[in-house]
Amino acid sequence: MICSWLGRVAKSLDDMREGLRGLIDVPVYRENIGRRVREYALREYTNAVASRYLELVDSIRSREPVRAANGGTIP
């Protein structure tokens, strides 16, 4: 379970929308949440899982597709 200290915990669709809007509109908030999630992943998951997570995050940043384990791609 992801802790609320990683960011907001949405209790409704509107709350989720507001939280996502904050991530999109406020670079400092987005960077802070990103840093905390990265730290959480590195601390809580095995190196293989953390490495895959970081690969996915980096691919989203670069907007390049990532190869899925089954040979497909993850947009």
C-alpha cells in the first residue's frame, strides 16, 4: 500500500482530478512527489522491481515506448 506521504490520497474522482491537475500545473509539486516516489520504490522494492520502475519513469519523461516483458510495448 502506498502511504499518503508520497502525495495526496484521492477519495473521489474529483479529488483525483484535482491532484493530477496539481501535478501537471505545478512543477515543484511534481518534482517533490517524483522524488518521494523514487525514494519509496528504491527502499521498498527489490533492485529488479525498482530498476524496472525507474526505466518506466524515464521512458515517460522521454516519451519513448518501453518494451514490455511479453515483447509488446508500454506507451
